[in-house]
Amino acid sequence: MSNHITVENLTHTYDTRCALDHVNFSVSRGEVFGFLGPNGSGKTTLFKILSTLITPTSGVINIFGHDIYTERKLIRKLLGVVFQQPALDGKLTVIENLRHQGHLYGLRGRQLNDRINELLKQFNLNDRTKDLVEELSGGLQRRVEIAKALLHSPQVLLLDEPSSGLDIGVRRQLSEYLSVLAENEGICILLTTHLMDEADECKRVAILDDGRLVALGSPDELKSQIGGDVVSVETKNNESLYNAIEEKFHVSTTITEDYIHIESTRANDLVKDIMVAFPDDILSVRLSKPTLEDVFIKLTGSKFV
């Protein structure tokens, strides 16, 4: 059996709209791989294709040696899927939800009990087994969702916007769980997200925009594409000042509807110089280290929304 997921020239259209345009990537065992993109970038379509909910228009998809067109049933046995919308029964307890999920996969008796106990321990849910799911916090419910998806020991875990609605502390904790899970059990984890901090915790990130794969690499590799630190300037007239800053300081700039974004290896001095040169036109100036959002702006010329 192959240890990779391979996607080549994946294309999908809805009538005349192209949702995915010749997308290429591969993911290995033990890797947490994130698809980062704004609404409408193609993340949901990609998730549905990988989880075998829809058939792509064209392209090659091979999941651990199995073709997604001809071996869909075999692939589904390899998958654990966590959808963006909760799939737990809130009127049942944690252990009842897990037990019923196990029955759907043909698990019974001691085998099922041992697997449930293993997952309860792994996700720190031992003291929550008799709690109704509807009484749990969002973070705890997400842990139960993931435990449920792992009951049948899948080789691939797919998560659609797993941190949606969770605060940043819980998101970070969830990312830590996923990293440990991938490393210790050799599971291939793929997730979609529009959250920068969640993408930052992935081993590698694919940035999608309007159905196209515009960047692929580790978060650090992607951010290294930015030439220095980032200065974001809010002005009374971005268009005119954009041209004036480029002409005066000879810097790499990108303009969005809200800010002028400037990459510079001398960002601290540049902030002062801009304030001195255009004191009446500046509303605010922000200096920051490069983020994945800055990478997106640099590559697409658009704000990440």
C-alpha cells in the first residue's frame, strides 16, 4: 500500500463555474496538511471530493494506492471525516455517541470497548463519558467529534474547518492534539481552514484562491517569500499615496481596499520616513512580521476575507 495521497490536475466545475483549476499536491503519512483560503476559494469542493461525496470533473486522485474513481468503497474504509457542522447527537452522552458510531463500523464487544477507552484517554475525555454532548463546550465537542471519526482506526483524517467557532486557546490545543496524533499514529491529516493561526500549526499549507493553488510549502517557507517585515499603511487616498510611496522609496508594495502593504528589510526606518514624508495623508501605520495573510496578499493582490 502506498503511503501517500497524490492529486494531479484536479479540476471541478459547477455548470460554467470552475471551482478547482488543475490543482496538484501530495500528502504523506504523519503529516498535518492544511488548505488555507477565503470563502469561495475551493476548499469545500476539495473536501467533498477527497471524502468521496462528489466525483471530480477531471484529474487523478490516488489515496494510499487506491483510485478515487474506481475504488471508492475501499477508500471510504480508510477515511475518518469530521464535517464543519456537528454530527453528534446532543441528547446522547459522550460514550453513547461513540458506541453507536462503533456499531456503524461493525465494532462490538471488547474490541469496541477497548477502542473507546483508548480514545477517551487520548483526548482527555475520561471524566466526561456520562455527560450529554449538548452540555459540553465547543472545544470538548470537537474532541468527541474527532474521537468518533477515529474509532475505526482510519489511515486518513479529513477535517473541514475544525476550529470554526472556537476561541484561540482551544484552537491551539486542538492543533497540538492533531500534531501528536499524526506523529504517533502515522495518520495522514488534511484540514481546511480560513484561520491563519490554525494554518500556522500545520506541517505544510496549500493556499487556494479562486480555485487555483497559488502557494504550497511549510508556513515558514511561505512567509520567507516576503522581503523583510511588513508595513501596512492606512491613508486618506490609498491609490495616490501608493504611487507616491513606490516612487519615493523604491519598495515592493501591494494595495488592497484598506491598506498599502510594503515589504522592507528596513521597516523600522521606513515607518519613520513615510510619516515624515506624508504626515497629512497617513491615518495609521502598522509594523509586523510576515504572516500567511501577507503571503496571500502578495500572491493575489487581494485581502484575505
